[in-house]
Amino acid sequence: MADSPNCDLKSLSPLQLFERVTEQGEKVRALKAGKAPKDEIDAAVRMLLSLKLSYKATTGQDYQAGLPPKDLVLINNGTNKEEDEDFVDPWTVQTSNAKGVDYDKLIVRFGSSKIDTDLINRIERATGQKPHRFLRRGIFFSHRDMDQILDAYENKKSFYLYTGRGPSSQAMHVGHLIQFIFAKWLQEVFDVPLVIQLTDDEKYLWKDLTTEKAYEYARENAKDIIACGFDVNKTFIFSDLDYLGTSTGFYKNIVKVQKHVTFNQVKGIFGFTDSDCIGKISFPAIQAAPSFSSSFPQIFNGKENIQCLIPCAIDQDPYFRMTRDVAPRIGQPKPALLHSVFFPALQGAQTKMSASDPNSSIFLTDTPKQIKTKINKHAFSGGRDTIEEHRKYGGNCDVDVSFMYLTFFLEDDDRLEQLKQAYTSGELLTGELKKVLIETLQPLIAAHQERRKQVTDEVVKQFMTPRKLAFEF
């Protein structure tokens, strides 16, 4: 495939194989514990043995639980040591580096293009607006075909935006705001339609949720998204569980994608196994379909040639490498993409944010007191062990989570640079830097909560009703 790997088990990295064996072992244990039928257990065991053989053939090592391979994996941050390696796919982001994932190497691995100064300047010229801080600071750092989007825009051809949210819990955290803050800015400066997909079907397939609960989470998350300030006349938010049953155009595109991607290809791209339910295997086509304007005939008047721009975190790129490969074969334009870095967990960029761990991030439901306590107690520090050492040697902004969060949310570039210089020199202490972050996030989240209170069920219904938007196509 042009934009996505076409591979089987032999082409997986050692770490990918290790993860697959681990996952399959867990499935076997779960089947045995649940007293599943013997033939189902036997099939799972055969798959486990096959994976272990592939692992040994690739690494020369027997699989040992809890001991990942010692040779190369997906990304290596400058050494050959296992503890310095990164793993990124649509469901898992792992790094042992306190600075976070090595994004330059991720660009090379994914085959995307770096957002450089020339592209940022071109966006500024095209829009007449100062580039968003996410562009200025490299938070959106990689792209696919953004130059084509600008070519079209400069020639008076429109495009549309597509982003999404997987509603796995009722409460979103501040990291979830990043793509929506940026999508809102893009929508405003380019004046284009935006569609937002709520993948409640995905969460039902992957999580221990009922369809009813997944749909409930979708509607609750929609309230937080709407509270970002989107214009109801220019934005369509939809739940897969709801919209798929009403749009023939959407379903036709899903079927076309499904026909042009083999089982072998999705296994290679997404790591699916023979034990995964067929819903998971077919889901990538559902995430691909909003990339095509014909999925929204009510918005685009049935036109199939309107190009799509997708702002998303780079872990979602495998879905759209697949989409970009399929698009020409079904007569559709390839979607363009803008990739963001990952939002770090409070405890450090090498740890994972989780809805089950309330201290892993700042949630949009947190009170000012909770925000202050979480940051003071749990935000990973780049400071020294003692005040004396900190004054002498200074702090490390590259690993300090409070500074990382300020990079996302503090608008003033000069103020951010002053904080960086003061912290690096030792003039500013960790506690003082945390205080700046607290004073930045408390009013931001309080204002969001106030806006969310105004988002009634009727407002949600307006955003989620298929309809014509304020554009002519």
C-alpha cells in the first residue's frame, strides 16, 4: 500500500510481536477463567503458540512474560537500550523517556512531513492571521498534503475539517481539548465546515460498555466539545451509533473502503489477531468514511470532490494512511492531515493518562481546589532535589510537566520564554512554576464549566441533527 504497510507477522517489530503474544496470553487466561467452550480455548492456545514461534523466529529469544525484547523496536531515542524505546499505535503510547516521544523519528517512521517555518508562514499569508500557538510552538508538528489544502484555498476552492473523539468516559480531560481548540481556530481562519465524529461504536467494541452507555458518553462529551465555542451553523457533530443508520452516503463509503482493504492489511496496520471480534476489524472503515464529503450529502449537496483536512494526534495516523491508500481507488480525494504531539500525563511524559486514575490529568470537571492539589502533589518536576541545587544548576523544562502544560495553554509567547529562562537558570523554583500553571488552568477550566452549563440537551440535538450548514457547495 502506498501510505500504509502491507505486512504479516513476519514484518512486525520485535516489540509489536511481544505485545501481541502478551495480549494473546491474557485472552487465553480469560477464556479459561470464564470456562469458555473447549474449541474456543484450543483455538486461542494455537494462536498463542503460533505467535510465540513467530516471536522466537524474529528475535532469536524465547518469549518471557514481562521481559520485552532487547533489540530494535518501533522507535529508538538514540540508543540501543530497551528502556529508551517508544511504542506508538492508535491505542497505546509508551515511552520511557521523560522528555516524551521522539517526534522527529516518528515522522521518519510514519513517512509524514515536518511542519516547518515556511509552511507556517504560508498559513499566515493565506489566512491573514497570526499562526495559532500550537503551530508556533510545534505542538502540531507534522502533516500530510497541507500544501495541497493551501493550494486549493488560494485558488478559491473550499475544503472541510474532520476530527473526532472516542467517548470512553463521561469526563474529558484538558488534553482532549487540544484538537478541538485547534479545529475551532482552523474553522474560523479558513471559514470552512467542520464534522466531528463521536466513535461510540468503537468504545463499545473495545471497552466493557453497553451501547446505551457508550451513546450516553458520546452526548456528554458533545457538551464539552460544544462548550469550546463552535458555531452550530458551521459544525455537525455525530454519533456513529446514531448517524450510520440514517446516512446512505456514509454507509456506502464504509462498504467501499471495506472492499478495498484486506484482512491481512488491517492485521498488519492495526495488529488485530484472529481472536479479535469482526467489529474491531471492520471499524477502521468507519473512521475512514468521514474523510469523504459524500458521507455528508446534506452539507455538501452530494458533491464527492471536496477535500478533507484532519487535525488529530499522530497516533491516529494509521487509520488515515489506510484511508489515503484507498481513496484514489474509490474515486475520492486523499484527506490531508495535521498531526499533534501527545499531551503528557501529570506524572510525566513517560506515563499514561487514564480516566481510571484521577491524578493522571486535570479533568474538565475538577474544582479549583482539585486542580491546585493535583498540580502541587502530582505534576512531575524538572527541578533539583534541594533549593540550593536548583538555584545553582537550574531546572529542566524538557521534562517538567508544569512547563509542558503551560506550553499548551499559556497564550503569551514572551511570558512563556521568560518562565523558561527563569526556571532553567534556577531563579524560578518548581513551586513557583506550578503556581503559574495553577493560575492559568483554574480560570480556563472554570470558564469552560460555565459555558458547558449553557449547553442543554436541545443545543446538543441541534448540533447532532443532520442538516445543511451555512455554506454553499
